[in-house]
Amino acid sequence: MGPVAAFWHLLNFFAPAAALAVFGGCLLAWMRGQRLGAAAIGWRIALNFALGAGVLVAGLLLLGRDGRMLTYAALVLVVGSVLAFQTRR
């Protein structure tokens, strides 16, 4: 596998975590009706992405294969729990 193909594989591997983090972080700011700064939203997105990426890597290591529904369910639960915790603060 060449470097370009490896780059696309990594990008596609982390895409669900990135999409969920961006969508969840922006939706949280919109639902709360707050005008948060870019740094506050960026921090939330970065935290959710880091935890989501950790879940995807753990799912790959534990299950031996990428794309299992159990991994995606865990991703949604972890990111949703973090967003719920951020809402309560």
C-alpha cells in the first residue's frame, strides 16, 4: 500500500468520529442558544473527536476488524455521554 492509499484509509477510518464530533459540538451550541466562541466549540469538538477516535481504535483492536456495528454503537454512546455531560455544566 502506498502512502496516498494509507492516507485515505486513515482518513476514512476516523471519518465517523470526526463527523459525530463536529455535528454534536455544533448542535450542542445551537440547542443551548449560546453564542460560544470558536475556542469553546473547538475544544468540545476536539475532545469528542479524541474520545471517538479512541473508541474506534479500541474497537479495531478488540474485535479485529473495522466497521463493526458494536464499535459504532459504542462511538455514539461515548460521544453522546460526553455531550450530555457538557450540557449539564
